Amino acid sequence: MDDPGRISVIIPTYNRGAALERAIKSVLSQTYKNYELIVVDDGSTDNTSRILSKFTEKIRFYSKLHGGVSSARNFGLEKSEGTWVAFLDSDDYWLPEKLDRQMQYLREHPDIMIVQTDEKWIRKGKFVNPMKKHQKYSGWIFPRCLPLCIVSPSAVLVHQKVFNDVGVFDENMPVCEDYDLWLRIAYKYQIALIPEKLIVKTGGHSDQLSRQYWGMDRYRIQALEKLLKEDITDDQRELVLKEIIKKLTVLETGRRKRYDLPNIFAGKLSEYRRKLDAVRKAGSSDSSSNK
């Protein structure tokens, strides 16, 4: 990491041979050339190895036992040598100026440690407009990150120091692992946004993890509960507790419509309402004592 302009690009992949070549070529076509490209094959059983063999002189690639996307990304991080890290999901791809624009922004804003770009969406082969809830923001965006993930792994460029500080992807989370990491980053760091659509995110395919798990808020709550153990401010703690209560309320409503689900959300709702009341009372006491 002696070169302040060196970027490690990490592509995790699993049985995405059909899309992987496009992702790799989008990196090799970048106008910014000071990077290394690391591809981590997470135990693929399709034609991924054949695709990778086409690029042996231009990339570093590793094969490992299947462990999930977090495991693959973290493996890539361990092998990375750049000062900065960029991720690219193997079914997404970049426009040629993506890295160039990000490095230009970072040179102009040396206090920023993570920057993402805006994105185009393709669903089932057609361009679509993201919903308002997916809108991206710039700066101290922690409160806006609480409802759902608004930071895209394929869009970010992150300084290695950030991972040394907050840790890496949680390999125990089957989904929402990116939501979890960006929350841990956003309460400590500004996340800048370049409002240019410099990546293309594809979706709608059957192997997307979000299609394999019901009640995604269960995993977001898990991430929020972890955050309560961090050294967050009282204001941040109150925001986190409110979001947990909101998500538990939605899950409990859904549980009542599906009698096969365990009755755990109502009890947790009461628990977190008590915790929120305690935080509010502590805040009121502090305000009174300062008058």
C-alpha cells in the first residue's frame, strides 16, 4: 500500500460465468490504469474457470471452497495490495470513466475515505428507474442508511484504513452483509457521492440472494443490534432503536398472516420499546442537568 493511487479491484463470483467476462472487460477498459484486478471464484461449478483462463496475464484469480459472497470479498481483501479497494459484483459492470472520476474526486477531497457513484439499473434486460427509497446521498448519511442499503458494493471506492478500523464483511450473515458493513462505516465516516451513473447493476435473475430469503428485515435488525454494541452517540442510538422497532412492527404484522412463523417479534418489540424509553429518559435527564 505504498502507492497512494493504487486500487485493488475485487470481483467475487459464483456460477456467473455468463456475466463474468463482461464484468472483467469493464475493469480492463477503465481509463484509470493504476489498479490490480483480483477475481475470487467462490467454488463455481459452471464455465467460470474457462472464462478466467482468457485473462491469466491481466488479472490475479483465486479459487476457494464455496463460502458465500462475504467470504469471497474478504478473501480478496486479504490478497489486495492497493491503498484503495473497489468491489464489482460479477453480474454488474462499470462504465470506462468510473475509477478515473472517483480518483479525481478523492484528489479534490483528501478528507474523504469512501466515495460511491450513482448507477443505472437493468431488470430482466430492461433499464428501470430506481425507486425513491433507493436514492443515494452524500456526506454524513448514517440516518439515511438505516431503512435499507443505499450504498452499492459495485459503486464504492474505499480506503484500506476504513477496513482496518471497522472490520470487513460479516461472513455469518447470509444476506444484508453490505447493509451491515456500510452502517458500521457510515456512523464514523462521510460517504461521498458522485452523482453520475457510472455503473450498471443488473437484477431479476433467479440466483439473487434477496430472492432466497423471506423477511429481509430480520437480517437488517441483526445488523442494527450489532450496531448497538458499538460506541455510537446517544442520538445515533435513538435512531437505531426507532428503526429496529419499525422493522419489528412490520415483521410482526407479516407473522400474523403466516401462522407457520415463530412468535418472537412481539416480545422483541416490547424489549426495544423499553430500551428506547430508557434512552429518551437519559437524554431528558442530561438536558435538565445542563440547564
